[in-house]
Amino acid sequence: MLWPMIAVVLGFLGIAVLGVLAVRVFVEVRRLARQVAQSSERITRAAEDLERSAAPLAARASELRRP
């Protein structure tokens, strides 16, 4: 009777540990997703800034090409 009770307790503890680890993974995935979203937003803003900065240069370059 002792061994089955020990097996049940160990099984419960194993499931509890897996549950705790699953929660930790879930929290870290959410944090990573937030960071990826922020980075994507920053990259988009930087690309827009670069495009705005390059527009006058492209216009000047096209004017210089005309004979």
C-alpha cells in the first residue's frame, strides 16, 4: 500500500512541475512576442525615416542626370 501511494504522489509532483514549467514558458513567450513587436515597430519607423531622408537625394540625383 505504501508503494502505490508514493507512485501517486510522485506522479502528482511530476505533473505539478510540468505545470509550473509550462506557465514559465508561456510568460517568457509573451515577453518575447512583445519585444519582437517593439523591434518590428522600430525597424518600420527607421525604414520610413530612411525613405524620407533618401527622397530629396534621389530627386537631386535625377535632376543631375538630365542634360
